[in-house]
Amino acid sequence: MSGAGTSTMVAADAQFSVARVLKPFADFESAYQGEPSFRPIAFPGGRDPRAGQDGFSPDLMRGVPVPFGSRLCVYIPAAFTQTPGPTTFVQPYNYSFVWRLRNVRDYRQDRRPYHFPRQSPGAPDSTLGGGPRFVLPAAIDAVLYEQGEPAPGTRAVQRAYQQTYTVGLGYEFATLPLLPGGGAGGSYQQGVLNPADVGLVGANGAIFTALWMDAAGDELIILANRTNEALGPWDFADDATDAAFSDIYGTGDGAHPSYPDVGIYLFTGTNP
């Protein structure tokens, strides 16, 4: 409604990108097999396009460009596998979010967004024999923790802890709902995994957890490692350890091709 003495109310619609699919580098299973499970697997992994150029470490990792300050929705899949029996088994994994700033040199070279205002040389990497490296800061997603009511005469303290999201626990859907006429149950999703590999629940259940956050850098790197380190090193051939992780992000230890549209889904945008 509008007119004298009134204001016009305009609804703001949410605007988000289409899904970007994040996976580790190709054949990550071969590189990580037998490595300690606390060594994280990176999404997207691999080297930054500038790695090895003057001022850039040859080991600088690739990140996913995100608009600084934008709203992010991240779909992370739970890792399901079907062990002999058959029973459906969920292996939980920890996911951490690393934010990185780019600098003004990146903008000058290819108009890449940046939020570090200089291309100043910082510390060298003497272990690699290189000269000074450009400053590209990185931070892990954090959560603030406030202690309880302080005693008289003391001050409350807030502490920031680096944040980890555990995906795969606390969600039970071992039985799918029925459709008219009965049968094995309805499907929430399709085409993500093969029921022959992971069972009906793993293939047809809603296996993704949606996380919402604000982008705190120009680029995002997601790290994953198995929650239960007591199970030993990464082992993508064992149903009781990491076969389900390989099913989602890789080749299922060679049982199927890597599905290009299956992985972590990243959406960026704004909402009211």
C-alpha cells in the first residue's frame, strides 16, 4: 500500500548461486591410503594457479572463490556404507572451514577480488630456498564461547575457538516412509549413490547436512578428517573405516567412477 503518509514495503527475495560441487583432487585415495586419519583431506585440494610463481609458495593450496561477506549454504553429505548383514553404517567426519584473503596483486593480474590491500612481501620460506612470499592470511572458522556468570570483582571473558563441524552423528532414519501400496519405502533423493553399494537408506535417504555461515575471506578451503582416529589410518578399502568416504567423493576404492556431480555443494548469495 502506498499514498500520502504511507510507505511502500518491498519484499526482498533471497538470491543464491547454483550449486558448486567440491571434491578432493582426483585419485586422492592413492595419496592418502595409509596416512594418519588426522591428516585432513582438502576440498578442492591441489595447488593454487599461482603456486610457484614469483612471491608464491610452490605448495600454496587452491581455494574456492567466494564473495567476502556473502551468505553461504553448504551441503555436506554423511558417509554411508552397507556392511555384511546387511546393515547401514554411518562413519562420522569432522569438517573445518579455512578462509583466505587474496591481495592487490591478484586483482592486478586477473581482476580477482581481494581484501588485503597490498602485495607486500612477507617472510620467506627458507626450507624451500625461496625468497619472500606475498602475505596471504588464512583463518579457520571460529565459534565464540563465553564463561558463566563471573564472580564479584572479576570480568567476563569471551574466547574464540576454531570451529569443527561433525557430520554423520545424531540423525537416524534407518526406516524410510512408505508410499501408497507399501514396498521398500519412499526416496528422499536419487542419483547420489548406488543402492547396490550403500544400501537403500544411504542412497535414498536425505544424507546431506545444510550448514549456513557468512564468508570470512576471498577464498574457502574445506578440510575433512575422520572423527574416530582410533580406527587407525585412512583406509578406503575397509567398510568399517573410510570406504563410505571414497564412495561419496571418489571411486569407492575402484568400484565405480567418480561421480562429477556428487560431493559437497556450495551456494553463495544473500537473503533478507
